[in-house]
Amino acid sequence: VRVMLFALRQVLPRDVGVVVDGVYAERTRAAVVLFQETYGLPVGGEIGEQLHTVMSVLRHGDDPQRKAVCLELDRRRERDRRRTEEAEQELELASAGRDA
């Protein structure tokens, strides 16, 4: 489990908060699903083989492969950042409406 968590920490954004504690709990399950969705892999598939494949591409794949993976991760991070920003703005507007 520790090796899997370490690998997940390498391939997922830092803000996911993967902790290499050796415990396969709800947070770990969520990280596994996020990993599988991020890389377009079957959710519930063999995580060890999937991690090995993705890490291999990131380390040894040709430049177009690495660039494609990195671009997709950047695109998803930007989308998530925008969604968070929009949600925060909506909360501020709702709060301001209650205060008025």
C-alpha cells in the first residue's frame, strides 16, 4: 500500500493530499478513482499495473506522450481552479445578500 500511495503522490496534483501512511482508507480510494479518471483508465481496474504504465510513460515515454499527459493534467487543474474560484464567488455573493 505504501508503494502505491507513493506512486499516486507522484502522478496526482499535490493539492489532492495523498499521504504515504500505508493505510488503504476512504482517502486512498478517492485518490485511486481520481487517478483512474484523470488518465482515462477503467475505474476499479488493476491499480498496480495502471500506475506502472502511467509512471513509465511519464519517465520514459517520448516527448509527445509526456506532453500529452502533462497538458491534460494542466487542463484539469485549471478547470478545477476555475470551478473553485466560481464557487467561492457564489458563496461571497450569497453571504453579501444575507448581510444586506
